[in-house]
Amino acid sequence: MSKEICILAYSGGLDTSVCIRWIIENYKLDVVACLVDVGQEQDETIDDLVAKALEIGAVESFALDVKDEFAHEYVALSCMANGMYENKYPLVSALSRPLISKALVKIAQEKGANYIAHGCTGKGNDQVRFETSIAALDPSITILGPVREWDLGSREAAMDYAEKFNIPIPTTKCTPYSIDDNMVGRAIECGVLEDPNVAPPEDVFTITQDPKRADAPDEEIITISFEGGLPTALNGKEMKLADLLAELNLIAGPHGIGRIDMIENRLVGVKSREVYEAPGMMTLITAHKALEELTLERNLSHYKLILEQEWSKLVYSGMWFSPLKLAIDAFVASTQTYVTGEVRLSLYRGNCTVVGRTSPYSLYSYGLATYDSSDQFNHKAAKGFMELYSLPIKVWSEVQYKS
């Protein structure tokens, strides 16, 4: 009699590698390892990671390339929404989890699997993102979280388990960092980073360079073009979003742009020290915000700021497929019709600075803004406006302020 199947969200890292063997030993299930390629960098090739899962004990192992879907349906939305949780975190891991969940559910349905497993800890955000997304897409599937259940107790114990069963892993006790990455950037945790008073050692960074080093590059001016809120060209060259973001990572990274060191409020209530590097995405969001400043009407611009924070919080909290997030998507899309134009940026020693912006739909009027002789603003109208604008506060002051 054949065993039931469990689809594992597999990365090739410590936890998901150990998960394969642990699920086989403790759940008596056949494991199908699925590596979803969202543009992550690997020390090993994807083919090697797929083969490694089979060596560990998976009955089947394969990779799915979803980079273009990730770029056009997830990263693009985040760019239009200027998505940054707590106004700092550019949603690196949070953006990929709903797409990975979508892929896992599709495979489970195709293979008749009743189980999906992930390698998330019991106090992390990713467990929420995976499980909420899977529940939204197919509530009949049973979700397994081995890392929450096993008695290994620590990453060091997980390494010992891997050594016991000859499971090859990329993590060592000398470099115990937990890393998640995709085309948006990298999230780095664990090791010395768990002390918020210790500066991140330089070896945790791989796509950005220290902007203080003596051989840091000179100032570089780049131009990003947008159409309907979406980046379409870099320095005049039209590119797919995935390629444009990859190129931006290569350009902005050497300038040290996109390094983030923050104390983050996790969904489960824990404050966590998180280190990120996302040079391309931070550059894109900086440019997109500058173009919106030029093209969005004042009240719309102010209200969008409120919904951007709500959108980012929902995505961070695993609510990608929720009704509220989908409704905000529609609002954001409606704001982007005229967000078309070009933004020039200066990249220099960790700083990404807007130095120019232009749009055929610009709401900036030189005649209204200037203070020189070509000023077209009706200054005489301001007197009546001031009287009406200040009237409520004037009445309040006369009646209540001194009482």
C-alpha cells in the first residue's frame, strides 16, 4: 500500500533539508520536494539542490521557475504601492510566500496530496504567510510545520541531526546565519545578529558593499522610466521588470544602497533584529515615490500614503489573498494611470538621491510655483481664503480657549 504524499516547500537550506528526513521518520509520508525559484541566489545550482533532496530521501524533487510571474504580479504591485513594512522593510520574504504557496497548492492538487509542509519556526512570520495563503487557496489541505514540532531545540541541534543522517547542509556552526533571498533582496538572521547592539559583520552582505570603503565607486547618475506606475526602462534601455531589478541590484549594490538594520515588530508579538539588503528595490521605490509626487493630486497622494501602510502590513502579515488587500490593490492600480515619466537618481556612498523628474502628466506648474516676475498665482485671493480657513479656529479661540 503506497504512502500518502506531502509536498514540502524546499529551499535546500538547513531546516528544509532536515525536514525531508524528519517527515519521513515521524509522519511516515512520502515527501515531494518543491523548490520554487523566485530569483534567489544559491551556493549550489538548482540542479544540485534538486538532486540533494532525492539523496536525503524525497521520492520526487523538482524546481519551478516563477521569476517572471513573481516580478509582474507581486514585485510590480509592491512597487506601485511603495510597499515597506514599518516604512523600512521592502517586503523581501513576505512578497514571495504567497506565490510559493500558490505553486505548492497547485502541485498538491495535481498529485492528490493531502499535506503541505514548510520549514518555518514557531515564532516567525513565514509560518503565518504560508499557512494563511494555503488556507485561502485550498482549505482542505493539512499543513505540517515540523520545525515547530521537533525536539531539536536549536539550529545547532538541527545541524547535529543533519550530521547524524549524513544530510548535506550549507550552514555551519561558524556561519550560522539564516538567509532568505529572492530577486527583491536578502533577509539575514541569527548568529551575532541576534544582539541588536552588535554591528552586522561585513560577511553577512553579498549584494551590497560597504559605502565607507576607500575604493567605493564615484557618484553614478541613472534614469528609470515608468509607464502607468511600472518601471519599464533603465538608462533608456527597455527591460522586463525581472531583468531591470537584477540590473539595478548590480548597479546600486556597489554603492552600498539598500542596507537595512532594524528592530522589527513581528506578527507574533516578538521584537526581532532584522538585517536586509535590497539595493534595486529601494532604488525603484525611491524613484516611484518621486514620480508620484509630481503626478498625483494632493488629496489622492495623502490618502494613498495611509493605504500604502495598510497594504504593507497586510502583505507582511500573510494576507495577500485577503479581501481587504485585493480591494486596496484595485485602489492602488487606479492611482497609477498617470504615473508615467522619468526619474534621475544619484547613487553615491549609501545614498540614493532624486536629482530630477519629468512627466507628460506633471501637475507641477512653474507659473503657479515661481516667485519671479512670471508668477501667475493670484495673491489677492489668498486674503479671503485665509479669513475662511482660519474662521473655525478663530471662533473656538474666542469662545473656549481662555475659559
